[in-house]
Amino acid sequence: MSTLPKFDVLAVGSHPDDVELGCGGTIASLVDAGYRVGILDLTRGELGSRGTPDVREQEASEAADILGVERRVNLGIPDGNIKNSKKNRLKVITELRAIRPDILLIPAPDCRHPDHPQGARLVADASFEAGLSMMKTFDSSGLVQPTWRPLHILHYMQSIPFEPTLVVDVSAYWAKRNEAVRAFGSQFHTGADNAGSDDQPETFISNPAFMDWYDARARTYGYRIGATFGEPFLYRHGPIGTDDLVDMLKKEKPFR
């Protein structure tokens, strides 16, 4: 039996900062609602053009504190080489069985960065195998872990848009989400204080326009649901079923 508490949600990123960008507002809202949320980073981001693995580890810890998550783990899978191997799946399975989340938030199914869909595929396959009794993993005491399979898997959006299954209203948490993203000062343009202040190369995400684009996209999806900011998700195993349509939709949609 695991000695760790059971978690409600686990958000997974291929690199430190992925979950903050893609679903940081959702994480903040879930924590505020009293749910237990964890973050799992697959790699240390050591191939990134900016920063170092040690710096990114410190930034990830700061961001986790800002969002209020109770646990953040890095599996140390080689960056740029997220293989869907049995060895890597076992690493993911061990964490899933340790904290037993009901919901997984995973990287996008398609993205300009190949590590993101590769990470999504790895975690999705591992989540299925985590429910197989013949797939053995062991806890820190050497005991066989009980099986566990998350109930729901959703992709958060990254660089390539998709038509979302649902959009989470994160208007009240967008400022906290931005604060968590800004914790990764080695990766992003976070304001005048770091504009042109180093000799590291500009990247797709360090360009000042990148944050404006992300903000505009969150406003776009928020507007579609009658909110100021929204984070879009794609339900992996749709359609979503219900036996009570009224109960599922009874919350009034705040059209403007």
C-alpha cells in the first residue's frame, strides 16, 4: 500500500515549464478548490538553448510553490529522446501507482516540438499499462505496487491549435498562472528586466511576442465560453458520456 496520499490530478510536461504554459491556470484553480494536484516533468530540458538543467530545476520548484501543488517529480528521461520504451513507461507507471490520480493532463497530441507529442504518447500508453497486474513496479520499500489506471486523460494545447472538447475558465487565476510562468526567467521574456540582458540565443518562446500570443489565445478561448481567459483541452478518449444531461449542463453558461 502506498504511503503517499492519493492525488486528484497529475499534470505532465515533457519539459519543466510545459504545464505552467499549457494548463497553469487550471492547476491553480484546482488547488484553490481543494483538490490535490501534482506535476510530473519527463525531462530536465537539458537540450534547451537557454538556461541549464540546474537553473530550470530551481525555476520549476519556484513555479510549483506559486501554483500550490503538493508534489513535483522529474523522471530524468533524456531530453530530445523521449522514447516510448518499456524502461520509460515503467518510470511513469511507478509515479502513477504511487499517487493514484483520477485525471491526467498531458501534452498536446501534435506540436512543433516533437518531444511534446512523444511525451503524450508515452504517458498515455503508460497509464493503460499501469492498470495491468502483470506489469510489475515497486515502491521505495521494494514492495510491489498495486495497479492503478487514471479515469480520464486530457491533452492541453501547445503550439498547434485543436478544436477543444472543453475549455476551463481560468480568468480568476490567469495572474497566478503568469506568475508561475515568469518563474522560468531563463526561458521566457518576462519583462524589461531581462530584455536583452544576456547573450543567450532568442528562441520561439523567449521572443517577447510569444507571451502576447499566449495571452491572446487564452482570451480567444475564454470568449467562446463567456470568460475572460480560458485554457482549452482535448479529451483523449471521447466522447464523454452522461446519463443525466440536465445535471451535466445545469451550470448556466455566462454568455455576454
